[in-house]
Amino acid sequence: MNLVPQSLLGLLFSEIESALSDAGVLKHHAKALWRAIHRDHAIDLTEIDFLPPLKKWVEAYVGIRKSYFIDAPEQDDEIHSSDGLTRKYLLRLNDGQVIETVLMGYDGRFTACLSSQAGCAMGCVFCATGQMGFVRHLTVGEIVAQIRHVRRMLAQIHPHRRLRNIVLMGMGEPLHNYDSVMKAMDIVSDARGSSISPLKIAISTVGLVPNILRMADENRPYRLAVSLHGSTEEERSALVPTSKKWNLESLIGACRSYCQTTGKRIFFEWTLIAGKNDSPETAERLAALLEGIDSHVNIIPLNPTNGFAGAASESGAEFQKIIRKSGIPCTFRQRRGIDVAAGCGMLKAGRVGLTKRPSVSN
Ligand code: SAH
Ligand code: SF4
């Protein structure tokens, strides 16, 4: 029996089965519990009319003994973007930390952008979360809770629409919190529950080499995005301090090995900054660097953040042309939710985007 209360959102289906059978309840009741948690997004399980053996288990272990609980972060605020397609939710965790989760809907497809940590230890100079520093890793339950929250919100806005995509591009570095992120994605991609296809889950990393290799070794089914931003060691480490630890050469080596092992394509994220990484020479070097790697380059226009003086680049079209000419697909990330500070790198609890604005969307 657990002495420390455990989050039911942090358990795999098989672990729920074990929890039930340890208490003498037949395993097949796990399905109803799983469905209540991950399909119906129940908050208070004691209110649900389960079959008697499960009902008793819930009353005893969730209700009375409180051995298990469900993370239900309180929504501190909901901010709508004027584009009508982006909503940012500020979620308050049990210890008072506020994290941000974004729901984006375009072309009829809904995507959740999740946080993996409160703050981030990586310190990228252009990123608001990086400037805030590291606070703590999120638990599996706290990551899964963001999906439940977004799905509940989506059901209110568009009752017949499903959440199909997840990107780990909110606050934090997902591969720094590897075990919890992978387990959370295993839980939300379980076909009996949230059922998000693993192919529609993208994990974005600033380049933690050992964990990129680990993803390949463990044959994780998720898509990998690597935030590159620089074509030489000097260019990159001026923007991404962790490049001093995992340098460009070892990062590209890890990407090459990832592609060979998994046969999968890597998405390379490139935040385009005037005078820093937007010249035609840089584009040529990037194309050469990626030769032989199945890649797709995603250009992200720089979003404004308080602590960074750099400017957005005007040379995106030319940059894109050079990459494409070398045979590498290259697209622009759309600018979403800039007015509510929900764009890439603008998520920083407590500072930006906290003013409640009148909702201007649907
Ligand atoms: N830590 C992970 C995922 C979160 S950041 C990573 O770095 O990949 C998600 C993406 O937003 C990254 O590609 C990051 O480089 C980009 N980003 C950060 N700050 C930005 C800013 N101010 N403007 C545009 N993109 C930014
Ligand atoms: Fe962390 Fe990613 Fe921001 Fe860098 S860009 S500081 S890795 S969240």
C-alpha cells in the first residue's frame, strides 16, 4: 500500500490493473476506470456509478484513504488571442507553480502545446522561459493533466472536434525530464483513453545528445524536433548556451545516428534572428550540415520577449529558398497567439500575457 498519495494520471493502464488486483479487484475493471479518467475526464471519481467492486475500491482508496488522487490544476486564467484560434491556459499546480498550456486550432486541426517543466535550465538567450531559469520538472500526472484540461476546454468550444496533435514546445526542455515526458506520452497515446496517435506527437529538444540517442535506442514512436538555430559552433553557442556542453558536431552526429537507427525524419527548428543566423551563407552551411539526414527545416519568426534585444529577420524568404534548393523541405511556422504571449518562447508564467483581456474570439 502506498503511503505517499499517487496520481492516477501518472499510471499506465497496466499499473492501474495492478493497483486494482493488489486490492483484490478483478483487472478487467481497469477499463472503466481508465475510460472515466482519460475519455470522460472525470475530476471526482467518487461521484461515478462504477460497478460495485470498482465503486468500493474508489471509495476506499481515492475517497477515504486518499492513496490515489487526480491532478486537477486550477485554471488561473484563460487568454484568447485575437487570431481567434489560440487560447492560452494558465494552470496552477498543487505547489502554486503556474504553467502554461496552449490550444491551437487551424485548418480544423487542434493541437495542444504542453509544458514539461516549470521554467527551463537551458538559458537560450531569446526565450522567455529560458530567462526565467529552472524551477522544477513536472510530474507525469501534471503533464497528462494538461491534455485533460485542453480536451475539456475543446469539448466546450467545439463539441465534435478531437484533439489530434501534441507538441512538447511549451515551457521547459522535454528531454531534460525524459522519463516523465515519455511516460506521459505513453499514457495519452493509449488507444483505450486519449488515443492520440504517437505519430502526431512531436517532442522538441534543444539538443540533449544522450537523450536523443536514448529515444532512438528505445525506439520511441514519437516525432523528434531539434532546435538548431546555428550553423557553426560560434553562431549556435551565442544563442544556445547548452551548445557548449553538447556541441554542434556531436548534435549533428546524434541526429544522423537517430535517422539511421529509426528511419525517421527529424524536424529542425530555426528561430530566425536578424544579423545572427539569417544570412545566405548560414543557409548554405545549414543545408550542407544536414546533408544525408532525412530532415525538414521549420523556420520560426522571432517572437518578441522582454529580455532579448534581437530583431526578427526580413530574410526568411531567401533563407527558405536556399534550403529548398538543396532538396530539403522548408516551411515557416505560423505566428500564433503573439498578442497573448503564447507564441514560441514567450511562455513565462507570472510575467507576460497575464493581463486578462476581453475575449475576442468565437
Ligand atoms: N525546449 C524545447 C521546447 C520548448 S521551446 C526546445 O528548445 O526545443 C519551443 C521552440 O520555441 C524552440 O524551437 C525554441 O527555439 C523556440 N523559441 C524559443 N523562444 C523563441 C522566440 N522568442 N521566438 C521564436 N521562437 C522561440
Ligand atoms: Fe529552454 Fe527551449 Fe527556451 Fe531553450 S528555447 S530556454 S531549451 S524552453
